[in-house]
Amino acid sequence: QVQLVESGGGLVQPGGSLRLSCAASGRIFSINNMGWYRQAPGKQRDLVAAIASGGSTNYANSVKGRFTISRDNAKNTVYLQMNSLKPEDTAVYLCNADIVDYAGWAHYWGQGTQVTVSS
């Protein structure tokens, strides 16, 4: 079975930066898309950023120019560099990955990491 381990969340002041990491482990044959979602209390879970195996990326309009998604395929890890953070960025951030394991393709989710932006 595959698991995703997230790290890097925390409390930061507006204008500050955080770097989230999500590492996939287990019997992994390949990883296609990886991405980050976020969900604030009472809100829908929305895509923040995604990166394909070939390196193409997609970002939510609200984070374009401030966030950067990247991946290290050797480590099966996806990162989210978050700069110029705003209070509106406060949410639980969840890692997602499309992974081939012994059972075939499946979508995996991390447990989430809290990001709080406040002064």
C-alpha cells in the first residue's frame, strides 16, 4: 500500500513563506500527476496546484505568481513553495498523487497539513 507523508505547515504572518513537502512511499511503480489541494472550514476542497510527470503545471488563479509546485521524482516527493502568503490562504493543505502500485492506478491523499496565515 502507498502512503503520502506531508510536512511543512504551520503559522506564518502575512507576506511570509512556507514550503510544503509530500513524500510518497510504498510499493510504487510510477507516479503520474501530483498536486496540492486546500480546504478551509465550510469551504469546498479546491485545487491549488498540480504537476504532471512531464513537468507541466496548473495553478489556481488565486495563487498564480505566489506559489510554485515542483517535484523530485527520485524521492517521489512533491513540493509547494508558498510566498507572499495572505490570510485567505489559511486552510488545510492536502497532497494528492496518481500512483501505480500492485493494484493499478489509484488516487492517494495525504492526511493534510494546516497552514494558518495571520498577524
